[in-house]
Amino acid sequence: MNPYLVLDRARDLGLAYLQDVAMRHVGGTATQASLRAALGGPLPEGPDEPIRVIEHLAAAADPGIVATVGPRYFGFVTGGAVPVTVAADWLASVWDQNGALYVMSPASAVMEDIVSAWLVDLLHLPRGSSVGFVTGCHMANFTCLAAARHEVLRRAGWNVEAQGLQRAPRITVIAGGEVHISAMGALRLLGFGADEVILVPVDEQGRMRADGLEGALANVSGPLIVCAQAGNVSTGASDPIGRLADLVHAKGGWLHVDGAFGLWAAAVPELAPQVDGLARADSWATDAHKWLNVPYDSGLAIVADAAPHRAAMGLKASYLQRGNAEERIGMDWVPESSRRSRVIPLYALIRSLGRTGITDLVRRNCALARRMAERLARDAGVRILNEVVLNQVLVQFDGGASNAGDTTGDVIARVQADGTCWAGGATWQGHQVMRISVSNWSTTEDDIDQSADAILRCFHEARS
Ligand SMILES: Cc1ncc(COP(=O)(O)O)c(C=O)c1O
């Protein structure tokens, strides 16, 4: 039998899933025990028929699949996957290209060059910025901060890649009090202890205060890295990046911007003032699997000056064949060697939507987040705790005589069990909140209205 026919079956099952995804219980209905029973069993002793394997996989996993690609998944900051990107991702798997070296996949290397230039154009970043195609914003933060570490030490006469950190000049590392945990994780991997990072006070929306940074810098000299943020994971608010850039550069430091989703404000004219001065930073980390709605995993590490980026990441070995200087070496820009060619779905996304399609997607999600906030706020027991400047909404449910935190936690649990939509929780400035993140290309006003009704129904059940 033709061994490739199994792909046909997977295509049919995938299509059936996507056509029904908007009708599913958003969170999935399985228990861990039922999934273990359906998927587990002893180690298979021998081969099985591939089509049977795929059919079993689809059926057994189905109750434990969360409808994150559906229109009413508002958890974390989760993009869906625009169909053309899924199709391109299938081709990426079929071709099974390795993005490490030009010679391994000339098409992938050329697409990386092309998409790098398109991204820099879309985000209005300095021409010629280098781009690394990584797994997500966490690794993008790592890559950019490694470039920062290289450069601030180089300026102090130290080669960190050769000489390491133990005897290196001390680097002052500063971040906002609302720094995302992945930036801290990246700093940790780079040899900066979390307790050594100076945290600057933030305002009520979580933005780093420029006067706070000014104060923190007063007595700083020598190597300096400052981590700013475009798009707080809770509120969506961005730091005053232009002012921070001036302060950091006056001290000869490096300004990195973590903009997992908030960076995309730069692509939309009416949102761009929120990230004013963005292009004056030295590096930017963002995700494509959030607001660009390509399938997991896809993050982007962008550095204004390619030299420290390549110096921090690049590795050479005699068997890793390099061509001429024009032939892109993908592994020069990421902390990996062999790597999926994850540029392929991104290429398809940009080719398919173009600049206006991408700005419309971001704009539409922001309008839908405002609609959600307005509909929920019509209920006297609901408070929206953030200014809805992007796609994030923080909701607190008033328990009346009972505790608001407990009520909000109860509403979140009921919403997740109800399955009309999915929203998670967090604490914001000491309050338990429901987080709603509208990041999916397929969400409509009707999805928002259905979801708001379900959330309010859960709230009233929790109070009764
Ligand atoms: C501001 C910020 N930075 C970094 C990340 C981490 O992104 P990822 O999980 O894609 O690595 C997130 C995720 O939500 C984020 O909001």
C-alpha cells in the first residue's frame, strides 16, 4: 500500500476538527485518567497500520484537545492559526527542512532573509536589523539578551563568549517591576541572578516609570542592560520606550524590549504612539504564535546591530558547511543548531494577509477586547481593572458580602467548566482577576457577545 496515504486521512481528520472547532467545549472535557486510559497501555511490541495509528490518535486525544484555535479561547495570550499558515506548516513538515544552514535548505534560508526584511518593515524597526527564528518570546528574550551581554562587555574590553562571566566586569541589569517572568528566566540562563536585577517602580497599568529608571541609573556606570516591555501580559500597557531609550543610551547601555504581543502595536498607526520611540531600542523580542496567528512554535529575536547578535549565537565547525557571505546561516541567529524551518508558515501568513491584513487583525482584536470590557462592565457587579489599550481585559467580580477574590476565582472555574469560552486567572495589584486576551483571527462580535453572556451567567450563579 502507498505509505503516504496516511497523510490523506490526517488531512480529513484535521479538516473535520477545524470545521467543528467553534462548536466544541472550549476547554476540553477529558479527565487525566481517561486520557491515560485512551492513549496509554503497554509499550507496543510491534508495528501497527499507520492509518489506524492516526485514527486512534485523533479519537483518543480528542477529548483532551483544548480549542485554542477556536474563536472563544481567551486564555494566556494565545493566537489561533490562520488556515493558510496551517497549510504551510503541513508543507514544512512534509519537506522536513532544517533551518540551520543554507546548504540544508536554500529555500528556507532565502525565506528567512525575506521575512526578516518584511518584519522589520512592518514594525518600523531599523533597516538591516538581524532576525532569529526561535521557538517563542522566552527564547527571543534569551537571544536578544545574549547579544546585549556580548555588546556591553565588548565595550568594556571583555569577550564573554571566550572569557566567560566569572571574572567579567559587573553588568548592571535593570527591569521594570512588572517584567515578564520569561525575561527573568532568560537573564537567569545568562548568568544574572534574579535577586541581582534592579526592579524599577511601575505605574498603575504596569508601565516602568521613566523617573524611576532615571533614579536607578543615577549612580550607575559601566556595562548596563535595561529590559523594557511593550505590552504587559496582564494590562497590555507599554513602557515609555522612547524616554527609556534616551536614558539608557546616555549611560552607554543596551535597551531591550520584550514585546511578545505588544510589539505589534507598532504596525498599527493609531496604536503606534503606545510604543513611541520603539525603533531607538537595541533589541526586540516578540512572538509570531501570538498575534500573528501562526501555529506553535514561533518567536522572533530582532537585534538592531547584527554584529553582537551573530557574535553571541554563531558557532562554527568544519562539517557545518558555510557558503558565500550572501548565503544565510540560520544558526548564526538562534541558540540552536538543527531546527524546524518555522519561517515557512510565517512567510505564508505575511504573503496572504499583507500589511493591511495584519494591521486589521490587530485592530479588530483590540476593538473586540473593548467590546468585551464594555459588555461585562454593564453589570454593576463587574469591574474592569485595566485601561483596555490593546487586547487584554482584567475583570474583577464583586462578591457582594462575600470576598471578591473568592468570587472571581469561582467565576473563572465556572466559566472553564461551562465551555462556551475559556479565560484564566491571575493576581493584579493584589486582586484576583479574570484575564481575557483577544488574540485570535477568527473571533467575531458574536463570539464576544456569547462569551460575555456566559461569563455573566457564571457570575450570577456564583453569587446566588
Ligand atoms: C510580555 C511577554 N513576554 C514573554 C512571553 C513569553 O512568550 P512565550 O511563552 O511565547 O515564550 C509572554 C507570554 O505571554 C509575554 O506576554
